[in-house]
Amino acid sequence: MNCIVTGSAGFIGFHVTKKLLEQGHRILGIDSVNDYYAVSLKHDRLKELGIKTDSLRYDEPAASGVFPQFQFVQFRIEEKDRLSNAVNNFIREHGAIDRIIHLAAQAGVRYSLQNPEAYISSNISGFLSILEICRSLRVPLVYASSSSVYGMNTRQPFSVHDRVDHPVSLYAATKRSNELMAHTYAHLFNIPVTGLRFFTVYGPWGRPDMAYYKFSLAISNGEPIDVYNNGEMRRDFTYIDDIVEGVIKAAGHIPSPAPTPCRIYNLGNNHSVELGFFIETLENALGKKAVKRYLPMQEGDVLSTEADIEDTRRDLGWTPHTDIAEGLTAFAQWFKEYKGT
Ligand SMILES: NC(=O)c1ccc[n+]([C@@H]2O[C@H](COP(=O)([O-])OP(=O)(O)OC[C@H]3O[C@@H](n4cnc5c(N)ncnc54)[C@H](O)[C@@H]3O)[C@@H](O)[C@H]2O)c1
């Protein structure tokens, strides 16, 4: 396949790109490489994909020295002309695009309280640019949504058939908006679209703004970790390799046209874990005890998440395989090597 992967310098986009390249697909990776967290980590991921980051030029595609069928280009997806130029140049060189896998977004729940504009720009205007490309090229789209759309819902596990009308962060509201925008385009223009609600993804090359990464950093430096709501929170932590498999399965499964070629699936581990147990498992994986600082619940946070994955199993044949101890061991091993601790 010829694919576009947006967010390919990001955590999930990097892993999806790498797997698709290993499977022999041709990829155009797009990412603005923003500084929401360390740009050096995004550059290191790109280097793993064979991109020389010291000669990266905004808007100019760079070829990979490792994967001959990979090109990477840096710009913001809401820059519509840049997006269509990059896509058209790619098509001229390599032929039609088979799939767009859209993983670029302004991620993070808490940052949406500080910088709401970044979310509207990347996640709403940027998402519209992607939909417009799909519309003009008639390409099926797979895009990232989030478990955060379940917001104040209390019935667990969260099902894709539940109503999701009560988000508790602007981040969640943009992700829910994406689902509604995707439905509209699928209905009006008959474009197959698949939204994936990811549940707390973790693993090697992960995001420094997420709790497991912050905890690991603090634990290795002997600093206290912030444990919200006395650790009485549950999360359906999902390992990156399982997520990658789910994204690729979704890309291989075009939704049937009736009533609208639009589907949403949960990608979660289907087994929620208490934060306290998660920290204990991480301590074991890192071989070091945490110093804990207990704090009240944070704004925008939800108490518990657990995914109902019945539809995902049935339609995509996807089940997660990685338990928390196995996943955190792999993360800790990468973390120690990467940080040299
Ligand atoms: N990691 C998780 O636990 C999780 C959970 C739910 C949903 N998601 C969603 O999955 C997707 C991937 O998340 P991630 O964890 O890899 O995050 P990430 O921040 O590591 O990756 C996102 C990438 O998108 C890029 N980006 C942001 N705005 C852009 C723009 N306007 N134009 C071009 N590039 C832009 C960033 O530079 C970044 O490299 C996102 O849509 C995120 O909202 C992630």
C-alpha cells in the first residue's frame, strides 16, 4: 500500500510507521515536530526511521537512509496548501494513495486547560484538512480518537454504543468533534472512515508528558512522584504493540457502506488496573522504589477507564496480548537505555 501517516514523529505514529515500513508499505510521514514535549525525542524517533534530522527543512521531504520506501515531511496539517502539495508530489512520484492514517494531534488532557487554541488548530482545523484530502482523493481514513470522549460516563466498561455527550476537557471535546466530522464526511461524500478510541497507550519511545514516563523519571532520580486521588484511579493501560496491530487491522478493514461507511472502535486492554498496582509494577520493572506524594484529583481527569472491545474483536479480529508486567518491563528496559540510567 501507499499510505500517509500523520504524526509519524509522535509516539504512536512512529511505531505505526515503523511497522508498516517493515511490512514493505510505502509511506509519506507528516509531522510538525512541535515542542509540546522534547523535540529531541521526536528527532530520535525519526532517526530510528532513517531520517537525518540535522538537515530537516520545513516543507521539504526528506528521504530515509534505512527504509527506501519512506519519506518524511515537516509542516502543520492545517496548512492546507502545503498538505495538498506534499500529497500531490507523492502521488506524481509513486502513484495513488491507498490509506491515510491520521495520528497527528495536539495530545494531552491537562495542556488543553492552558493552551486551548493549539487544540482547535491541530485537532479541528487540522482534522478538516485531512478530511478534505480524503474527499478530493477518495481515500479511506483511519484516525485517532480517544477514551477521553467517555468523559463523565459512569457505566463501565465503556462501549462504543454508549452516548458520549459529556466531555470533561477541551481535548476530549475536539476528539468527539472529530468523530462527528468524520461521520458527516462519510455520509456526504461516501468516504470510508474508521475512528479508534485509544485507551492510555504506553511503551518504549513513549510520551514524557504521560504519568508512566514522569513516574519513571522521578523514580530513577530519587524524586517524589505525584499520585492523584490517593492512587484510587483505574486505567485501561494499553501496550503500544497492541495498538499498532489494531491500527493496521483497522487500515485493512474498510467499513461497509450501510448505513454510512463510518465506524468507531475501542482499542483498550479490556482490563483496567489500579494506579497503585501500576506504580508497584513499574517499581519492579525499574528495580527501584518510588517516593509518593499524594495529591487531590486533577481537573479534567476521570476516575476510571475500561474498554469494551466486543465490536473491535468481531469486526477487526483484534485482541490485546500484552499484560501490564510484560509491557512495563519492555518500557523500563528502553527507558533505562535511552536515559542511560
Ligand atoms: N498516547 C495515548 O495514550 C493516546 C490516547 C488516546 C488518544 N491518543 C491520540 O493518538 C494520536 C497519537 O498520539 P501520541 O500519543 O502518539 O501523541 P504524540 O504527541 O506523541 O504524537 C502526535 C504528533 O502529532 C504532531 N502534531 C501535532 N499537531 C500537529 C499538526 N497540527 N500538524 C502536524 N503534526 C502535528 C506532533 O508533533 C506529534 O509528533 C493523537 O491523535 C492522540 O490524541 C493517544
